[in-house]
Amino acid sequence: MLKKYLLVGAAGLMPFAAFAAIVGTNEPARPLTRERLTEGGVRPARLEKYLNHSDEQWHADQAAFMAEMKQHKVEATSSPPPADRHGAFL
């Protein structure tokens, strides 16, 4: 008997579900840059060390990538095809 009332009640609420709307959205994260890290004032030495290492690693990665492109005679890179929101390629 209770199941019957729950089913009828749920069916009565179904039309309201069709009128849902997005009320607000989250802002995307801002990039973590040296300038943004100095907004708060003093930057710790270990953070400075980390940022310098990160820059060095980025340059090393770029150099290795360019050397690999040259080795395989690739002149330009390309982007992957766009994906839908579930990750499947269109």
C-alpha cells in the first residue's frame, strides 16, 4: 500500500524535474604563475627553488621534444581531434 502512494507521489513530481536550470557555475582555476604567487607578499625559498626547477624541467622537456621531432623528420605538431564531454572522439 505504501509503495502505491510513493509511486503516485513520485509520478506527480516528474513534471518539475523537466524544468531544471543551471543557477550558477564555478569559475575556472587561474593559472599558477610566479606573478600570482607574489600577490600574497613574501615567497618562501623552497617555493622559489621549486619554480626554478620547474622552469628548468620545462626547457629540458621542450629540447628533448624538438630533438625527437628532428630525429623523425617531423616539421609541425598537430592537435588531437575534439572530444565530446564524455571523452569520446567525434
